[in-house]
Amino acid sequence: MTLVKHLGYTPNFLAKKELFDNPIKKAFHSWGGAIPIDRQAGGKEALTWAIKALKEGKIIVIYPEGTRSFNGKLQRAKTGVARLALAANVPVIPLGVQGTFEILPRWKRIPRLKKADLFMGKPLDLSKYQKTQDSPETLRKATTEIMEQIASLIKDTYPKENMTVNKAKETNTSERNTCPDISLSKMIKGFQKTSLVDYPGKICATIFLGGCNMRCSYCYNKDLAVNHNSLPSFDENDILQFLAKRKNVLDAVCITGGEPTIHKKLPEFINKIRGLGYEIKLDTNGTNPDMVEDLLKTKSIDYVAMDIKSSQEKYDHVTQTKVPLDKIKRTIRLLQDGKIPYEFRTTIIPGTTTLEDIKAMGEWIKGAKHLFLQQFKATKTMINPKIAKQRHQTESEIKHYKQILEKTIDHVEIRWA
């Protein structure tokens, strides 16, 4: 109604088609000028209509983030606004709204009686992007320009963008170090609503992300690490809504895998969870120190558990990949020099882990605060089931490993299978 009063006529909105399922909602949104868009089908018909309408001089209002905020802060926007504006060759008028989160957060059904403010900026001319408008990088740059203008209107900060468009490769660890810029909803392959063991001293929920840049033979979850595309996915928004409702029960969220840091959108997802008031524990193999460092600098994580797969000499053999040891070493240093709690973890692998490996690892992470020795446990879903047939280290051997490691590491504990 504010826009109608300011503009002098009713603009059109693009809205998800689910809002039209209920007759009352359908009547309300139709009266408000909303046009249903099928997000699953890509909304081609609605977008074609919108481009035609823009060229005829009509005004289309779009929510660039595609969904309501989970914490009241600006979220990373989709590129639809820029795509439409460039296709129709029209300017974009940035609008900033403040106060709506306080009126009706996503997990509330009854709105509060509070004031909301609407700020309108000057039209943005995007013609400089016309020549390369089909480029993903161009669309992302244009979107960032729009969102930074909106952020300035409401005195907020727009999340940092990564302008690099990656090509997914599946050859070695360094080349598999990041996944394409896709929604995490497609990569969330498991969700444990309550856990008393995944985050020391905390009641947490655990989120499992599919995909890994290593192929450890003893890995007990082959489907999650390798065959993740065959597994059903959990919707990111459903998980965030669940977490919003459980704030009085849960203390934290553990994000594990697979390898979480291969996903470019992980920091954005973590910030959404932190916005709900949760502490974050990250499980990682240490191959992405850049992301770990950024998460540490922005105080986005509160606890890190990092796997030390073996001695440096056996890393490639154990992980069945070409491992960038310089990155592993850098992540180790980041944790040892950092201020947040952390732990290192090592699985005692049958037929592979030797006393010499243990001594070498002890010297490698000398001065570490915590190391957990994990006894091997055979499962039917292992990457290489033949490992289970190898000679298993005895309890006395594992206890001896612990004694050796205690010479260089502050606290060593055994996690028995």
C-alpha cells in the first residue's frame, strides 16, 4: 500500500505460486498485483510476461533474495533482478525495508504491532553490463551493485560475494576443493535433530553435507562421500525453520560431511544459523584453509574438529588422492594459533597405522591441545570393505599409541568403537 500511495498506481509483484493455493491468499495477492511464479519449473512463463511488461513501461517489484531473512540481515541475493532488468533494458530502483523482521519473523504466525520503514534509492543504470548480460559473472556483479545500494539505504552490510565461477572437477584433492555455486539444499544429505556427542558439552543438531575431496579407504559412509547425488536432499529452509523453533532446546549446530568446506555457500549457510543464536562446530579434513581462516576471522565458528589422516608420508595412500599437504599444514597452524577450541582426530586403520606413523604424527602436531584416537569400526557402507579383513590393532597397542602421543600433545583420549 505504501508503494501504491507513493507511485500513484499498483505495481506488479512476482510471488511463488504456493501463495495462491489458498483461495483467501489467492484473492489477497491477486488484488495486490502479484503474479504467480513456479520456482521449481524456473518460472519461464512469468519471466517472459515480466520482461514484456517492463518494456511496456510497467513496474515490477521483486524480492531479490527470493525468501524472507532468517535473522533480519540481508541475505545473498539471486540474480533474477539483474537478469530481468538487462533483458528489458530498464533501470532498477532499489528499495530498502526495515522493521519487517521484528513484525513477523519466519517462525512466527501472528505479527507484532510495530513500525516498518521503506526507503527508496535513485534508479540504477545497468547498461554497462548489457554486452555480457548472459555471463554468470556479469549477472553476479550487477546483483552485487543492486544489493549494496539496498544495504546503504537501510545501513546494513551485504554479504561478501565471490565472483569466481568454478568448474567442478573430480580428479584430485586440489581440483575437487570447491563445488559449483549451487544451493546447499541440494547437498544437505542428512539431518540429526538432536545429538549429545557431536559437540563437546553441548546439545546440538547435526547437519551432514554430501561430497568429499578425499577417498579414505576406511570411510564408513561411502554414499555420503562418493554417491551423494543418489541420496535424497533436505531443504535448507526447512532446517532453518526447525532450528528457529528449537532455540530454547538446542545450544549449537555441528556441520559435518563428507567435507563441508568444499561447498562455496557454506559461510553463507553458517551465518544464517548463527543469526538464530547458535554456536557452530565445523568438522573438516583441513584441505580448505582459506575458508577456515575466513570463518575464524569473522567469528563464524566456535569449535573445529579436524581429521589427521595419517603421517605425512602416508597421506596420499590413506586418502587415495593427491593431497596438498601445504594446505593441511596451514589449517593445523590456524587452529593451533587461534583462539577457539579445537580437536584433532586420527582413526587407527587396520593394516595401515603403525607405531612409526604415530610417532611422526606426534611430532607433526606437537603442542596441540587435544587429539582423539579413534578405534576403527567396520561397516557395510565402507569405501573399501577389505580394510576390515586386515589385522586390527589390539587395545594394548592403541593404549601404547596414546602414551607415545602424550609426550608431545596436551590431552590425548581414545574413542573406542
